[in-house]
Amino acid sequence: MIHVGECIREYQSQKGIKSVDVANALGWSRGTYSAFLSRPNPTVNTLVKVCQALGCSVTEAVSFD
């Protein structure tokens, strides 16, 4: 099973993007963003917004292998 939050964390790490920067781009607190990363199945709309804040597509950030 894919854990989206883990994929997003890995993508951030590879690109050197800080969580606080993503949270700020979304207008969220760090806690809200951390909670998003902990959810096993976020909504598609929220996932798309997060990927937009990261500057990537969902398929770039989330591995479906």
C-alpha cells in the first residue's frame, strides 16, 4: 500500500524543500501540514494542492510502483 505522506517527504528531501516552506505556500500551519503527511489517504484535491505548492505533479511526488 502506498503511503502518500512518505512519498511527499521523500520528494521534499530529494529536492531540498522544507516542510515549513510548503506549509507557508499552502497557507497552513506546520502542524496542519504535518497532519496531512501522517494521513494514509488524503483527498485528491488536497494532494493536488500540496503538489502544486511543491512545484510538481502528483506522479512526480508519489510513486505508484
